Amino acid sequence: MAKKYDWAVFPYQDEAFDYAGNALEDCWPRLHLGDCEPWPTAAYVERLCADNAEVVATIPGFDGDFHALAARIQDAWRAYHGGDFARACKLGLSAGAPGYNVANKATGIYAHYLEESEARSLKLFCEAADRAEQAIRLMPHSCNAYYQRAFNLGRYSQGISIAKALTQGHGGKIKSSLEHTLRLAPDHAEAHTALGMFHAEVISQVGAMVAGVTYGAKKNTALKHFEKALRIHPESAIAKMEYGNGILAMFGDKRTDDATALYQQAADCAPIDAMECLDIEQAKAELE
């Protein structure tokens, strides 16, 4: 189990992040504009299980009730959007592989923004990445199985240092996972943002020439992914934040004004859930 200690409480409680009842489905297109996660109906969850009998084996005590299973996953997403990341993870894991995407997203966002212990953060990122590996094997058509592998490996890599992560071979795994995400979901804005950041960070670490030859990382490609993410999701605070971070990584002080403008745009966004709220608070912190 991922929750072996108390998770910190989301500090920005807001009634606007409560998606009880039909509100979650009504707002789903906007809530998941960035990650293209399908609305988890009973029929959708049943298809996931039908594609691979091993999926059912991951669901604790499953009695064949796909409506109840879908409702559990929906409740996990309600907890996630409301900022109860521990409950989101617990409910997601109780739904087996069909709930891994919400469990992994809750784990990754919590570990990145709210966990104070660096060691615990790294452990959580690894747990989520390992679950995503299993999800890829069991549900190979799930774009967010690949994305969550990349996201959590990426945050883990940032935690141990990009240089160390590259020597451990994580760079190739992250890049291939993000590229596969985009093959399955070309309009996955979060994957475009993450892939742009991958190119930028590798270039910053090893230089443009080595980055291009060894990792296929290029400045123009990074910029194209950042721009595509914002075309898909123009109100995304994290897309603006990471664009700013990427510009600084690739161009340094020469583009400080551009990066600052992007941070300000991110800070001015209006959050619709806990993750967006945390993204915006980070942007405000960058401007202090």
C-alpha cells in the first residue's frame, strides 16, 4: 500500500472543488482537458477488464458489479479534485488496475507539492511509476498509464538530479512513455508540456549538441510542445509554469522576462480543482 504514514492535508480547501453527484460528470471535460482521461462509466471499466482477464485479478474482492466499481473510481476522482489525495489513492487502489490512473495521479501530485520529506516523496514517485508499469502491461490502450509512468519517473528524476537520472537510464523511459501517450492521445496537453520539459532539461544538463545526438532533444521541439499544450489548454497554469521553466533551462537569463510573464499568466489563472490550485500557488511563489 502506498499510504504507510499520514499524508499532509491539502491547505487550500475550497467548496468550488467539491464535485458531488452529477457535478463531476458535468465538469469532466474541463477537469480532464489536460489529460484526456475517459469518464469512468461502468461500460468503460468493463471494457478494460474484458481486454485482459488479469485486470480483474487486481481488483480486491471484485464481485462482477461494474456499476459499483465505476462509482468507486468516480469517488476517487472526486477526492482527487477536492484535494483529498490520500483518499483518492486509497479508493483508486481498491478498484485495482482500473483505478491506477487516479491513484497514481493523486500520489504524484501529493508527493510533488505537499510531502515535506524528500525521501518519502521519492518513494511515492517510485511506487506510482511501478504501478504505472503494471497498468501499461494490463491496459496498453490507456494513455494515462504511459503518462503516469513518465510523470512520476520525471518528478523522481528531478528529485535525484537530472544528471543522475540520465545515467540510470530514466531519460529514455520518460521520453518513450510520453511519445506513446501522444500516439494514443495527440491532444494530451500535460504530455506535451512534460515532453517539452524533457527536451529543455536534457539540453540544460548536457548541452544542445550532446542532447540532440544522444537523446534527440532539441530546443525547437521543446518550444513546439509547450505551444501545443497551450493551444489545447490555454487556461492551464502548469503549462504556462513549465513553459517558463523550460525557457530558463534552455536560454537562461536572456529569456528571464519571457519566463516571468508566463509565471504571471499562470498566477492569474482561476483554479477549478486542487491540482490547479497548487500549480497556481507555485507560480505565485516563483514571482515573490
